[in-house]
Amino acid sequence: MATHTLHSIHHSLPKRQLYEPPQPPPSNLSSSCFLKPNNSTSSLSHYSLSSTTTPFSFSSTTSLSPSSTSETVSFDTLQIHLSTRNFREADEETRRLLIVLAGDAAQKRGYVFFSEVQFISASDLKAIDSLWRQYSDNRFGYSVQKRIFEKVNKDFTRFFLKVGWMKKLDTEIEQFNYRSFPSEFMWELNDDTPEGHLPLTNALRGTQLLNNILNHPAFMANEKKKKQTKLVKITKKVTRIMEG
């Protein structure tokens, strides 16, 4: 009978700068994927905003980080890329923003440690997520990925398959492989693009960074609400049984 395990996965990823340094992969994943922001950033002077696009910024204070300072972070470039459906550049800009928002140490280093995600304010992560959802008809964004992640019981293998970060190989034995960056990822929004496909998150040396983003307090409100709703339903069911 055909089986699919990550031990049978073939790897063909390019060498790219990482968010986090090498670390042992989680026990349920033999290794994992992705990517880096490049060093070039897009200047706002290269674009003009349409009348329906409103630039905005947030004041980001990362007081938990011993090496970070308060600063105003602009999401204008991300908004421009998303509003014009330039999802490849929006993905690069999202990674650049995460590095900036994670604090001074991450900026000097050029990548984010998974432990630094806590220093990113909930308002900033929500702003990034809101823009992705707004310009993708609610099909892209971290909160979309979190919903899918919970739906597959927080199984990273199933999650990667669900969002299209892995592909099935044309082999007799059922095997899977990570998509090669950037050619095999989907940079257009159409009927074939998996829900939650973007933004990408670096997981080449483990899933801690992605896990910390999806479990950030910015995205915990819906989970708390779901638990409360579930509790109410259980209470009502018990009440009906007792009243019997």
C-alpha cells in the first residue's frame, strides 16, 4: 500500500538567506522549507497610489525587546504591491517588515529568530494580515493560514500540502516534495491558487518561526472566541439533557 512520509521527500531548494540560523527540525518533520527577503527594497517614489488606496502607518513599540526602540513603520509599500496584485513583491516586503518589526538585533543580523516574534506588536501583525486579506478576497494572510493550520490539527505536513507549499511527485510510491523558490510557487490569485498560499514563511531549518507567528496573540482572539462558542454549545446541550 502506498504511503507518504517526509522521510521519502526529495529536496531541491536553492540556497537563500534564512530568517533563522540552522536548528534541528521538529520530530514530525525531517526538514522543511523556505526563503528570504532580498536586500533590495522598493521605494515609494516608484509608485503612485490610486484614489481607492489609502496609505497608512503604525507606531510600533516593541518594549519587550531589550535592543529595540519605538519607531513608525510604514506599510505603504506592502499596500501598493498588494493593491496591484504584485504578490511576489508583496511577499518580499512582508519579510522585510518582519525583520524591521522584530527589533534592532534582527535588523543588524538580517533575519528573525523565532524567539523574536514576541517583540512584534499585535497591531502591526494584524495590519499586515489585514492588507493581505483585503487584496486577496480573504484567501491570503496569516489569519487564513492559522485557520487552515487548526483545521488540520496543527500538523505541519498536512498544512504544507493544504496551502500548496509541497507538491505530489509523479512516482509509483506516494511521495511529496517542497516546491522550488520562486518558480514553483503561485504568484497570481486564481481559482487554482490554494487558500493560504501566501505569504510564505521561512522554515528551512524548522517550523518554530511559522509556529510562533501563527500562535502570536494577534491571532489568538478568534481561537478564544471559538472556545467560548464551543463551551456555550456544550452548556446548552447539557442543560437540554438535564431538562430532558
